[in-house]
Amino acid sequence: MLTEDQLHDLNQPLLAEHHLQFDYLADLLARRGQDAHQLILQLVEFQVAIPSWALGTGGTRFGRFPAGGEPRSLEEKIGDVGLLNQLNGSSNSISLHIPWDIPQDIAGLHQLLKEQGLSIDSMNSNTFQDQKEQAHTYKFGSLSATDRAVREQAIQHNIDCIRYGTDLGAKVHTVWLADGSNFPGQSHLRRAYLRTQESLAAIYEALPSDWTMLIEYKPYEPNFYSMVIPDWGTSYTLCQSLGQQAQVLVDLGHHLPNTNIEQIVGRLRQLGRLGGFHFNGSGYGDDDLTTGSAKPFQLFLIFNELVDANQDTSLTASTVAYMIDASHNTKDPLEDLLQSVDNILGAYAKALLVDRTALQEAQEANDTVRAEEILRDAFLTDVRPLVAEAYRQSGGALHPVRAYRAAGVRQQLIAQRGKFSLSTGL
Ligand code: LRH
Ligand code: MN
Ligand code: MN
């Protein structure tokens, strides 16, 4: 844990320049009729959950290059998220993956979460790997398997996840299925869907009434001929058949290249089925890179849809779970997460700047250039002083990555946990 004094000292050398930049931006925005302080309040409120499996180096199937000092237990993972949240005030919850994060000491975990000002965001089931004591293999699927015993085991696992989550105060359960087939003819496509629907209905029945069940889609990997839930349409129809507590989860990396993700987001929001996000960055597929690193304009356009829908009084208000889902090989995982949250907040801030009245006028008048210019004006505004001020007002660091390095966090974690400590996860 960093102390308040430490954070204060880390901010001190950056303050003069920050004020200069912030005052300039606030004046500029005021001229355009926008209130910087109002925008900051919205940024301070915005929270993105951190996945427990992103706190260690993910690696690829070819190799893994551990950062050192990786968390060895759920308690240490919570500690790492607490650190991130101290630095940016924007990551006050954590997503857990079962069985990587099976909670043991429930009372102790509650105490720890309270001390760190954190909560559990979403539980995630894992029926894509076989575990040691497991009776049946998931080699040929889980909730869609032809073998009833496999399906029952997978259903029970999901119900167990909900039970762990209930113990820890979570309210969201996420189901991502690796189920599918690798070869034409291997699986009966319609029957696989129907079995999945039936299994999901059994899980949904065990869902407490104040919980949401998120259904995540992915077009390929680990199966490459067909995935049982390959796209948002399939997730959507499954949700429709389950009930209002079932919602679609959009993982940015789970689309074929060039998919118009912002349109999917707008569509789901309009249909009242947008339940959550897994943010990450992707150029080819499920690359799991830093959110917004390669396609910042796309991230902005996604937030533009969200902000627009939130301001549309004809739509019912919705609760969207914002989560990161990324883990990779080259960066310090905590630095990567700080960068991801920073890019997410930046995209959100820019979307808040869009002049919606002018945009609507331009759209209605079919003024293509004007409409695009309005978006470009917002996107090209340097909002970093707003985001920095939001961090500062939440008691965090003006520049979280710099503060993290200056405080020598990774070196301390290595000293405590060792150079070769391994985190459970991908
Ligand atoms: C699948 C996925 C899903 C899993 C996570 C580890 O690619 O995005 O969300 O739970 O990765
Ligand atoms: Mn995901
Ligand atoms: Mn993924």
C-alpha cells in the first residue's frame, strides 16, 4: 500500500505543469459551453473492474516471460488491485475466475476488500480447461456437450461460481464458452445450440434475483470451424430465451477484423441487452493488448455510442459492467492495466465532449462532413488534464504509471514475493 504522503510527494513535482494545462483546457471548454468540473465528476464516478488473471504475465503458447513479484494468492491479487486503485481511483473492483481464484477464508477476504475499498465485480466460470479432480473432460465441450454428465458437471461448476460470488458480495456471473468444433460435420450445429440453451437455463434458475448473467461471444478460438456462441446475435437470442437478467457481454477482442463494434454496442443498448464489456486492444483477434493502444478512435466511437444512449431519454437506463480482460507477455501487467484504464477514461472523456445537438442537426441534414468534424473535434481534444485531475480528486496520482515507477512498486513486489512467483491464470 502507498501512503497518502507518498502519493502527495509523487504529485508535487507535476502540479505546476498540471495546473497550467488544466486551466487552459477548462477555459477552452468553457468557451464551448462545457463545464470541466462537471466532466471531472463523471470521470471520477467511472470505474473499470480489473481481472484477477491480468495481474500476472499471460504469455503465449510459445513462451512466458514473468515480470517477477506476481501475486501468488487471491489475497495478493486483491492487494495489487488495491494498489492500482490507489494510483488512479478508477479500479475499485475485481473480476474473479474460478477455479483460479477459489476463495478460502471468506471473512478474511471481506475484511481485506473493505480495507482496500474494493468489491468483487464479476465471477467467471471456467469450462475450457480440465481440472485435476474433475470427473469428465471438456475436450468436446461443456454446456453444449453431447454427454449429459459433462453438461451437468459444467452446470454445477457455474452454480458453484455463483455460490462463491454470493459469499463475496458479487452480483454478476459471466459465462464464456470455449465450446465448438474444429471440423465440418464434427458437431450438429443446431443441436449444440439447443443443448447450450438448456444448460444455460439451468444455471439461470440458480441466479439470485439481484444478479446479472453475462453471456460472452467469440467467433473463433479455441475452436476454429464453429463456436457455439460465435456472435452477438447468438448471445442475444440466448439472453432473450433466458430472461431479463441475462445480458450480452462484448469483449472487444472477440470480433473478426474490421467489425463495426460500436454499431453492435449501439444495437445492444437499444435492445436493452448490453450488460458488460471486456476491454482490451486487438488488431487481429483476441490479442488481449492494452485497451486503446492501437485503435483509440474505435474506442472513442464505442464510448460515443454509450454516452449517446445514456443521454437518450427514450431508452431505459441500463447498468453496464465495465471490465478489462487482457493479459500479455511483454509489459509489467500493472503498468499495462494503468495504461488501459487511462485510455478508457480518455475515450470516455472525449465522448462526453461531443456536441450532441450539433451532431444530430448535421445528421438530420445529411451533412456528412460536419458530422464527422464534430466527432473529430472531440476526439482530437487533449483530455489528459481532465483525466489527471479526476485521478487527483480521487486521491490518486496525476500520472499513475510515472508514480508507480517512481515509487518502485514492482521492485518491492519482487522483494516480497520473489522473482519467479507465479500467478494463476492464463
Ligand atoms: C476468452 C476470454 C473469456 C475468459 C477470459 C480468460 O477468450 O475472453 O472472457 O473468461 O478470456
Ligand atoms: Mn473476455
Ligand atoms: Mn478473450
